Amino acid sequence: MTPTTEATTVGRPRLRHRRRRSALQRRQTRLAWVMLTPALVAVGIVAFYPLGTTVYQSFTDKQFLALEPTKWIGLANYKDLIHDGIFGDAIILTIKFTVITVAFEFVLGMIIALVVNSNFKGRGVMRAMMLVPWAIPTVVAAQMWAWMYNDVYGVINDAGVRLHLLSHNVAWISQPNTALGAVCAVDIWKTTPFVALLLLAGLQVIPGELYEAARVDGASAWQQFWRITVPLLRPAILVALIFRTLDALRVFDVFYVFFGNRADTQTMSIYAQNTIINGDVGYGAAISVAIFLIIGLFVVIYVTFIKVEEQ
Amino acid sequence: MEQDVNRKEVGTVKHRALLVAIGLLGTVALVASLSVAAAGTKAPARAQSATAIQPPAVPNAKALKKKYGGVSITFVGDAAVGQSHKRDQMLVKKFSQQTGIKVKLVPHPSASDASYSQLARNFSSHSSAIDVMMLDVVWPGAFAPFLVNLKPALGKQAKLHAAGIIANDTVGGKLIAMPWFGDFGILYYRTDLLKKYGYKSPPKTWTQLGAMARKIQAGEKAAGNANFYGFVYQGKAYEGLTCDALEWVASAGGGDFISGGKATINNPRAAAILNLQRSWISQGIVPRGVTSYDEEGARNVFASGNAAFLRNWPYAYSANQTTPVKGKFNVTVLPHGAGKSVGTVGGWQLGVSKYSKHKPAAIEFVRYLTSPAVERFDAIFNSNVPTIPSVATDKAVVKANPYLKPEIAKVVRVTRPARFLKGKYNQGSQIIYQGINQILNGQNATSVLPSIQSRLNRLLR
């Protein structure tokens, strides 16, 4: 194997290559690496370094403001975590929240996407307006909803009683039987537009000819939806579901604004945050790693599930 | 061909819609961020005449200049919003001019926990970057190992301050911080409604408050306001509930949660007052939603004219001036049970870092800031509650802060058990407020208090 004449003419050092590659390709590869380096360094600093530190700290007894040095304690944090009932409750609550919100957001998002994808007057304005809830910072929206839910001056109770939907004012946030529903409603209100937007993007790349052909063949609207729209929308659906599930599993702000640190409404993230703020950094890191693994598990489930369907 | 043209048209329409969407998004985000910023600058606009008052002179300035002139220290002061930061700037300028000690002023983050972790990181790395810092009233226990004992230098001045706060700032016999300004819980009541239902004075005991609340509520409901309640406070599972519950328990003679390093919260008097509060919720004198109210949640019920009594901090006094209850309410001390009326202490202290390279100059700066003259200036300029009782009774101060009438300002101040829990304060407070929140949500205090007590004792070990 000899270097090509081209390579020698540009005076490149002789490199032993198993595979045949032109000098241009090699140059471009090298350029690509050079140009990627800043990004890789940035990712390393902002993503891999903190992740590595967290994993390392989860094997230690690190405490905030401790006067004694931090010790390596192996798997002790994880052993405690397995028997930690509070964390167990937090996982169950978070998964309940995730299933409810993602299901509603997906169905409603799909309906909205189909509606705004069809041709009608004022469609542009409609598309812009549907994004408004999503544009409000979550903490602000949650505080706004907390006031709307208020059992004394809240607008929801006021409207409900005036319209005779409610017999008396309800303390939506305080009562255990309505608390989860109240918090789910806020998340659904806020992120359905996001799901709709992702699905809308997917709908727009489906060629109109397919529907025309289906119509010519006499397919009903229902058949068109299941046979054309859904299969071709699969990548967009996957993206939407993964994004929303990941977000829902990490939920913090709405719960924190609504309930503070109420014992029966701690999500996984709130429990991790509390543990770290309380000074138990090592245990908090172990909780964070566990959350990371749980979220990872969901991603694997989604990706394999959708892939199997494709085959 | 025709189709192509159509598609292009559709394309531009899409494009325009996208632009509109982005524009709208931007506008909404801007409005939202502005409203957040506005909410952040909650510091009420009060005391119009405040601008007239100037920072007091530094006593003994010449001697200080001779000794420490040219030294440079760093002060982590109040958050960069409202009048507080301006007050810091004025005081720093005056002090530097007169003593020649240069003070670099750095505002702390406005969120209290962000401020806590900033200091925690600074101390953990043994950094000398910060010389003097503001400390929340519940931090001294956690930061004590990293702070200078101010007793030798400032012990005499400390005697001027309220004894309860000095006790809070004394850890293991060392005075590790000086009180700067305070806060304490007070009772707001509707003067018009008390008069209407034949009461001459606000309630002195919790039992009286319950009876008055019940009567007023029944009357107002009969008059057509179905959403009227007797009493509101901070019942959400957060730090505010620890403050409120401490007032109930201490004023009922049930102690201060922890005493002499042992949890004392599980006692019959504490259980009785907590069950009384619970019964008010189940009877509907207190709204069911109170278990999710923070300061503003409770204040809004009162300010919208839907409650007869409110427990809150002094800030609510000026905040209520722009609401429908303006001119219809007044303040007094909180009621009591078997004990005396009390108010939970909030507020800020000043400490000197053990890693400071200029401790003597830093201590002199703290001496100036915590002097009666500066507290008087702060109370009038920035409506902060002075920690020095003699300043709190000053006529000009009372005029600027009407809730500082002597009979209110003299109330017994109780402190949260931070000096026993030290670095575990957050954890301990969480055990307390989560447990009390469960009681308010319906569980019997006698079944919850033993578990709070044993969990606190485990932390204290």
C-alpha cells in the first residue's frame, strides 16, 4: 500500500493506513476533529465532569460543612437507599405523575396538532397562541395556578360555585385526594403545546400525495389516520414521548411551589434536593444516580419498543 | 405548476406564522420575566421621608483611621434589590470616608438558600475572600466553627440588643454573630369587624381568638360572604410553619421544641394547642387550604377582606396598605395560652470570618453597623425592625414603623432551635414542619409528636 501521488504532492507525512482514504478525506477528518474539540471539551466540562463527580460522591459520606475529611464508604449509601421507604414513595408518586401527564399531553397534543395542521383561516395566529402556556416560566405558572386553586379567593372555586359545578369551595392543593390531579392539570396545561408542536412538525413532512392516493383508493379518514399518519409520524411520536417522559420524571418546580416539602408529595428530584441541602451530599448523590438510572431505563424501554415495531 | 405555486404560498404563510410565534413567545417571555423581576423587588415603597435621613458618624473614627487606615475588607451585604442595597452603599461610604478602611460591598444572592451555599462553599475552602457577611438568624449554629468570637470586642454592645437574639447568636459560649435587624410574628386584625361585633380590644388568648373568629365568621357568612374565615396563617410544609408553630407552642407554655440539647416538643401543652389549631381547620374557622399557604397565600386572604385575623411578619403592614382592607386593620402581639405572648424571630446577623486577614478592622465595621445609631438609621430609612429595644421605642422609628408600638415591640422573642441543631438545622426544621403539617391535615398531635421528638433526638445525637 503506497500513498497516493496527490498526498505526496501536498507534502503530508507518510501515515500507514489500512483503509484507502484520500488526502482530502483525511484532511477533512482532521479538520472535523479540530472543529469538534471545543464542543467536546465543553461537553466534558459541563456534562461528564459533574456526572462523574456525582457518581464518585455517591460512594462517600461527604457532608456539607463537615469538619472531618470525607471517607469512601463503598455501597453503603445504595444499601440504605434500597430500604428507604421515603424514596420508594417518591418513585411511585413520580411515576404516577409521569404516566398521567404524558398520556393526557400526548392525546391532547395529537388532537391539537391535527387541528392546526388542517387548512383554515387564522391558522397562523392559532399556532402562535397555542404556545403561550409553554412560554411562561414554570415557577411563575405554578404560582399563578396556586392562586387560582386557592380555596378562599381562587377563580376556579369561584367559577365552579357560580356555575353550580361545585357545591362549596374545595381546597384543591391541600386535600390529599385532589392534590395529584391539581398538579397534573398544571403540567398538562403547560406542556401539551410542546407535544403538539413536535407532532405538528412531524405531520408537515408527510407528503399530501399519500392522502390523495388513499382517497382515490377509497380509504376513510379513520383509515388514513391509522395507516398513513400514525406510521409516518412514529419518529416524531418517539421524540415527543421521550422528551416528555424525561421531563416528567425530573419534575420539581410545580410540586415545590404547590406543596413545599409536604411529606406525602415529594417527587424524586425534591427528595434529592432536600437531602443535599440538608447537608447529606453523599446520600443525595446516590439518590441522583438512582434517578439517572431510572430515567435511563425509561429511555431504553422507549427506544427498543419503537424499534421492534419498525421491523 | 399551479400546485407548486400553492405550496410556495403555504410555505411563506408557514414562515410568517413561525415569525409571529417567535415574536409572541419573546413578548410573553419578556412580560413574564419582568413580572418575576417585579415580584422580586417586593420591598415595599414606604416611609417617603426616609430619603432625608443620613448615615450616622462613626464614633472614634480618628483612632480607627490611625490604626487600620488603608486596610481593605470585603462585606457580603444585602441583595441588590430595593432600598436595602442602597442602605449598604451609604453606610459603607460613610464608614470608609471616616476611617480610611476600604470596604468592598458585594450583594448576596436574593434567595436565602443560594446565599447559604455561597457561604458554605467559601468556608469549606477556607477562603479569605469574605471578611464580613450577613447571616440568617438560623445559620449561626451551622457556621459557628468558621466565625470569630465577637464577645471580647463587642460583648458590651451586645448587651444593648434583645437577649433572645443574642442567645441565638451565642454558640458554645462564643458570640459568633451580632444582630443587625430583625423580624417577628405579629397578629393582624380587622378593626371594623371587631367593632361591628362588639369587641373593644383584640384577643389576648388563643381561646378568645377562637371565640371571636367563630362569631365574626358566622355573622359575615349570614351577611352573604360564604368565603369568610376567622383566622389565617402560614400552614404550608416549609420554614414558615416552623415559625408559626413555635409561636403556638411557646405561647401555650409548651417550650421551644428543643431545650438544652434535648427535644421537648412532645408534651401535653404542645399537643393541646396543636390539636386546637387542627380543630379550627376541621370546624372551618380556618380555611382547609391553609396547609398550602405561605406568607403571601395567607396575606391575600386577609387583604381581600376574607379573614378577621392574620398571623404574619411586619412586611404585611405596608403591603396591605394598597388593598381593600387599608385603614380597616391594626396589629398587636399574638395571643397566648398557658404561657406569655411571643413572636418568632426572623432577621439577619453580621459575622466575621475566621479566615479573614483583617479581623480587627472587620470587627470595627461590625461594631459600627450594629450600633444603636445605625440601627435607628436603618429602621427609618429602610423600615427594618431594630434588634435593640431602645431603638425600637424611639419616636421617629415608631413613626416610620407603626407596628413597633412599645406594647408590641416588647413582646417576648423566641428563636427557632438552630443553635442546638447547628449544621442540621434544615433537616430538623423539616422534621418539625412536615409533622405539624400532618397534624393540620388531620392527624392527632398525640400520635405525631412522639415521632417528631424521636427523629429530632436522633439528629441531636
